[in-house]
Amino acid sequence: MKRLARPAAFLTVALLVAGIGLDRAAGVASAAQPDSVIVVLRDGVDPEQTAEQHHASHGAQVSHVYRSALRGYAAQIPANARQAIANDPRVAFISEDREVWATDTVPTGVDRIDGELSSKSAVNSSAPAVAVIDTGSGPHSDLNIAGGKNCQKGKSFSDGNGHGTHVAGTIAANLNGAGVVGVLPGAPIYSVRVLNSSGSGTWSQVICGIDWVTANAAALNIKVANMSLGGTGSDDGNCGRSNGDALHQAICNSVTSGITYVVAAGNSGADFQSFVPAAYDEVLAVTAMSDSDGKPGGLGGAPTCRIGESDDAPATFSNFATTAADQAHTIAAPGVCILSTWKGGGYNTISGTSMASPHAAGTVALCIAGPCAALTPSGIIAKMRSDAAARPTSYGFTGDANSTVNGRYYGHLIYAGGY
């Protein structure tokens, strides 16, 4: 992240991205259609004439006649007539018709935290809502943008950069047969635009977003706020009252109202104790790990969109914790070469702790929809960390909390598969 000089009275906050690329993927799946078949005819047989005769004599309800790629026809055929048609010497064989559809791509990050094991529903519009405090989110066909607020100039809370839309997709991209799928598909996203189209803003604009979220959380069922942004600062251990930190006080008050804040740890490869909001004890700070294949074990090879990264290792750019106080609210998530939604209706692959944070925000929302429903934000953070720590060592990555290197604490890899 580029560091800028900040006058004391006018601090600048910026989004956290490290590297940009592009990727798309698609696939198919199948299931039997019991009454529909494809009748494949032998070479030289007239398909139209044969289809007409089978309709007249066996009740075949013909839907397609094939003449070029193969000779034959598709039809709904009564079960008791199929054998008679199969015995016709003009018929080579009968093939079951099968349903096919476009499938959502499960990005490697969602796969790596087992997000696909939890939310099987294609529509989670009644799930806890997540506020994405960022450059705005959407519009995008893969996202359920339920509303929002613009704390920048203008009235639109739509994304002018792409960053916030990418974050929103990892949290909640719809399971709709196309594009990508998020950790909690279809969950309502509130687009809170506090950063401009260049990805920068001020603490006053960020506090405007936090203020709006806090005021509307109860009415809109907003339970989680993701902040993939940050700037210089520190935690005074007193919610900003001792060091005059208005951002800290705003977040503390918002947390007291019941909102869990999930934030990016930062991309400077440094201790995040001088980077806020990650340094605040009241938030879940998310470091980035590198994964290339969506599977544990470190066998996937180097990620293709960034030089210098390894499979199942801390991201080279990720900030980390060193103090016991910071370690107590830190967790890791995939943040390298993450495929997600992008402004203008497209998709993009980028890297950063900004990309790690929404994996955790989606998991928090998923848990609030289930076993975390009655927990406070601090209780939810504790459960995220304890559930991650309870996973087998083989689930994690080199350099995680099981094998901290040189005092750099990245935390256990968050686990979304148990909710």
C-alpha cells in the first residue's frame, strides 16, 4: 500500500490491494431426465422420416431432429415403448437425455476455507446483512445490493473503482449458475462508499460510513461490517479516548451496538500495531495467506498471478501481529490471486489483505445465521479463532499460528465449513 504524508488534522485512508490480473472459469453438471431420450440412428437413415414413424407407432413426442452432427432425434418416449424403438434396425442406440447448466466457479479462496461445505442455499436474502465500507459495491448481477450510503461527493453508492465490488463478491456472490460464488451466497450487501474512484478517502468519510451503519443496523439487519482499508494509527486500549482517536471511538460504539467488524491487516509486510483499524482490539484483523489450488498441503505450486508467492504460506505482503494483545484478535484467510466480482458486471483476480478480510466477513455472517446468533461481537471473534485453532494442523499453512516464524503471527486459517 502506498504511504502518504498525513497532516494531523486530515488523515488519509486507502484501500489495500497488491497486484491485479484477470481470470474467468465455467463448467457443467448433469442429472438424469427420466422421460427424455436421444435416439441415435445408423448412417444413411432418414431422421425426419424415422422420427415421424416412431411418433405414429410408439407415441414419441419429438422435440429435435438431428441431421448433421449426428443422425437422430430427441423425444419424450413412454417407458413401455423404448424397447420397441431400440429394436428397430435403423436405431444405433438410445441415449438418456441429461440436464446441463452453467455452474458458478468456486474461487480457490472460498474452497480453501471450505466455504462450499456450509451454505448450500442459492438464495440467502434473509441472512444477516453485511456492510461493505469501501469504494462502493456493484451494481452486479452476482450481488444482492440491498441499499447503501455515499459518504463521498455525489449520491450514488455504486462502486467507482472495483475494489468494493470484489470484496462484496467474496462475501456473498450469488449461487445463480454463472460467475463466482461467495462464502454466504446472496446475503444482502449494503454498499457504503467512503473511498473515491481512486481508492482513497479520509477518516471523516470512513466515520460517516460507520455512523450510517450503526444508525441503520437494527432496521436493516446489518450484523457484520467489512473494512478493507486503513491508515496509520495505534490502539490506546481506551477506545480512542486517551489518544483522541475518533475512528476508534466510532468503531467501539458501533461494536457495542452489536456489529462485528472484520478488517484487513494491511499490505506492508510489517507489524500492524501501527496500522488501524487492524490494531484495534475490538475488531477481527485478517492477515493474508497464499493458496493456489484451494487445497491444503502445499502441493499446488506457485500462484500464477503474483511472482514470489508459494502455495500454503503467508502472503509476502501481509502485515502480521507480534504482541499478545494483537494476536488475540487475529486470524488468517486467503488473499493471493482471488477471483471475484468487479465493477461493470465483470470479474477480476487481485491480491491483498483486502481480499482476505471478506473471506472472514462472509464466515462471520454465516456463523451469525447459525451457532453465533446469540453471541456478542467479541464472542463471535473468539469463536472464529477457536474454531480455526481446532482444525487439524494439516488444514493450516506454513507459518500460521502452529508454526510462527521469527515472531510473525498470522493466526490460524479461518474455517467456514462447520456452519
